[in-house]
Amino acid sequence: MTDTIRNTADGDRDHSPISPFRRSWFKLKRNKVALFGGFLILLYILTALLAPVLFPGNPSAPNLIMALETPSLKHPLGTDELGRSILGRIIYGSRVSLSIAIGVVSVGLFIGVPLGLISGYYGGKTDFILQRITDTLLAFPGFLLALGLVAVLGVGLKNAMVSIGIAMIPLYIRLVRGCTLAVREEIYVEAAKAVGTRDTVILLRHILPNVMVPITVQTSLSMGMGILFAAGLGFLGIGVQPPTPEWGTMLGSGRSYLFHAPHVATFPGIAIFLAVLGFNLLGDGLRDALDPRFKL
Amino acid sequence: MFQYVIKRLLSIIPVLFGISLLLFFMLRALPGDPAQVLAGQMATPEDIEHIRHQLGLDKPVYIQYAVFLGQLAKFDLGRSARTQNPVIQEIWARLPNTILLAVVAITLACLFGIPAGIISATRPYTFLDYLVTAAALFGISMPVFWLGLMLVIVFSVILPWLPAGGTGSWKHVILPSITLTAFVVAFIARMTRSSMLEVLSQDYTTTARSKGLKEKVVVIKHALKNALIPIITVVGLQFGMLLGGAVLTETVFAWPGVGRLIVDSILARDYPVIQGTILIFGLIYTLVNLMVDVIYAFVDPRIRYD
């Protein structure tokens, strides 16, 4: 009986048409590297959520007697210049970095996607003006744009998030506009127009779902980029300010102790690297799984 | 061709106009009074009034912008609030250092990245291919400043072979340029691989092979030539990324370049210098993109810009 059911299920998978979502999921499941990326991200999310359980106590409370200790049983990754556990600060740092990643992507998504849709769908003057603004923003390498914005907005977590988010907006506008231009010409959009559907409904119901694939891929990659940029700003001393545990800021302060206590700068970097790697692997895997033009 | 270059040159005018507007409003968007910010904490009201007059802040906004544009046209970017030197002079003194690192890095990145991508594409799904792909992904995910610090730990602390920072000899150039190279080589290798993979599956490659040409000739003469366009795009874009990466690398290695100047000015709230350096980087990036477009036309005779 069980065999029959299994056979039917297998048969379904092989021969009958399946939904694009399921097909993508199958592809993604087969892509071990992308799954590893997803696993890394999940690990970071769990660490962020369970931070108080994993590291009881205040990760920012100084304990000068223990300053710059090398890794030991009590402090598996050693301590920093103020005697704080590096492991504890990395654990709590995952909360900061993940919030930045979410914040950055939200700014990019909520501003960039609608503008891209409008620019691609309406064309004409709106498109022209929006594209010139995008050109201007893209005239700066992303990190430099974020840096310039921080200079205006000032240092700190929220400003770093907004600055990096704004630097992401032109990427989303360009991407969504390009896809919208193609989808706009589809017969179903024309049909919706012909029956008098309102533009907002066409944009949200017919165009947006069809440009979701590149947006999803871009979002995963942008999260990695957001973490990297935020760590860069923190490293330069113009991002998240101490004593908030942020990986880039930790690296920046570890720089002064490279000769005596190299572990201070080493471990936060590994934390950044694995988080960004996770988002990049997942982003690449999603692109392969979701993009129907790419056959495995 | 000449017409195309002129056309492309003209097309960057709106971008430059946009950059100037952005920079103009950047200073005006500062919380509080820009004159107060420029004068610093210790300034007397007379000082502030003097700066306000000097900057023309007592005039209407459109006149201020016109004056600003006039100054830009003459490459007059004002004076540094810290050193009182002209901003252009501050940038000019450091720009060669930044360009040196960028050029060494992009050259090394092409020398390693393009062959790595070709090897990867000509032996797809083999150990070598996986190695290159994994190394490229690692490179993209690695924080460049962390890599710099790790290089210092290995080559300056553990093995005291190379200086940890500063300038003066060719030895000083090695670590910063390796750091910057690692930042971009991954993108170039990835793009070369995917572009080559696509070209290698084309009919003309099969034709070249069936004519009995040597594999080397097929790959270099037939495939690579056709795969070059996306690779050039990425190299151009990476040059811009290098400018962003320079900010971090120059900080790690205390390298006296424009990137370090930006960070120092942000920390010191030296706005004229921030404005000037960002303008110069934007300008360089735009010009590099223009050059990339022009190179296209040389590489690919099918591209006709009419």
C-alpha cells in the first residue's frame, strides 16, 4: 500500500506537470551548496534569537583584569582589550548584523521596488527622471555612496542602516525596471488593460509576482552585502558605535592589538565571512533554482 | 566611432549634473548650520558670520548653486576645514597613491582571474572547477579589511617579511595590493567562467573544433575573444569597487591615499574635503565606465553606435 502511494508520488514528480514553486523547491533541495548557505543563515538566526541563553550576562560589561586573554575554556575565543568575551560579543553581534541586513533590505525593497515598477511600467518622463536619478546614484560605488551618506547623517546603527539601504535602492530600481519592461509586453498584461483593470492592480497582481524571482535573489545577495558594508563602516569607526557589539567595530578595535593579541581581530572577521557566505550561497542557489532559464 | 565617443561624453553630462546637485544638497542637508559645522565648536559668532559670507550662504539657494557650479567648473573645491589647504591640492597629493594600488590590483586580478575562469570553464564540474568556484565565492564573501589584517598577522607579525603599513618602498605595496586584488579577482574569475561556458557551447566553437584546430587555439582565439565583452564590463565595474575597497584597505595599511583621506575627513567632519573626494571618485568611476563602453567597440566590431 505504502509502495503504491510512493510510486504514485514519484510518478507525479517525474511525469505530470508540477507547480513552479515545487519544481524550484526540488531544485533548491538538490543544490547542496545552497542548502549549506541556508543552514548557515538559520544558524545565525538561531544564535541571534537565543543570544541570552547562549551567553548569559552582559556582553558589553568590561572586566579589565581579563583583558586580551588568549582563547581558553572559560573564554573559548579569548577576550578583547576591555576583558569582554569575544564569543559573547560575536553572539550578540549577530543580532546587530542581522537587524542591519533586514533594515537595509527593507529600505531597498520598499523604495526601490515600487520606483522600479513605476519606472518600467509607465515609461516616458517619469522613467526618464527616475533613471537619471538612478544613474547619478550608480555613479558612485555602493560602499562610497553609503560612506558619503553617513558623513551627512552621522554615525550610529540607524544611520548606517539608512545609508546602506539608500545605496541599495538604485540596484533594485534598475533590476525591477528591466524586468517590468519585459513583463509589460506580455499578453496577460495587455488583456488586463483591455478589460479596464486599474494600473495599481495590474502592477501588484500581474507584474509584481512575475518579477519576484530576481527580487528574491537580489534580496539574499543584498543582505550579505549589507552585512559587509555595515562591518566596513563599523571598522572605520563611523558605523555602529561601541559598546554595542558589532563585528566590524570589534575588528576595528582589534586592529590595535594585532601584534600582541591577534585573536581579537581574527574571530569577528570569521563571523562576518560566514554570514556573508551564507547569504551569497543561498542567493546563488536561489538564482539557479528559481530562474527557469537556468536548467540543472 | 568618434561620433560615438562624443555622444557618450555628452551623455555623462546629466550624470555629472546629478552628482553636483547631490553634493550641493549634501552639505545643505547637514543638521544645523553648515557655517557653524565648518567653523567648528570653538568659533565665535563673527567667525561663523564670516564663513557664511565667504561661502555665500547669505545668498538665495539658486545663486549658491550657480556659484557652486562655477567653482566646480574651475576645479575649485574649496579649502579643507582642517588644514586650510585647497581641497584639490589635498586630493592631488594622494591620488597617485590610490591609483597605484588600484592599477596594480586590477592588473593582478586580471592576470589571475581570467586564466582561473578559463580553466574552470574548459573543465566544468571537475575538481579544478569546483576549486576555482569555491575560491571565488570565498573571495566575494570575505571582508577585505579582515583579509588585510590577516595578511599583516601572517606576513608582518608571524613572519616578519613585509611592513605592516605605510609607504616608501615596493615592499610596502605588496600587502595592500594583494588585499585589493583578492577583493576583485573573484568577480573577474566568476564572470570569465560563465561567459566562457556560454561561448564554448556555441556552434562556432564546435565548428572550430571539428575543423581540427588545437584546443588552445579554439579556447583563446575563438572562445575568449567572444567572451570578452562581459569580462570587460566586470573589470570596469570592479575598478569602481576598488575605489570603495581602497577606503578600507588604505585604512588597514595606513596608506596615504584618497580613501584614507575620506575617512579622516568624515571623522573630522571636514565637509569640503568629503565633498571633493566623493566628487573625484564619482568622476573617475563615470569616466572608467565610459572607457569600458569605448573599448567594447574596439573588441567587438559588431557593436555599432549610431
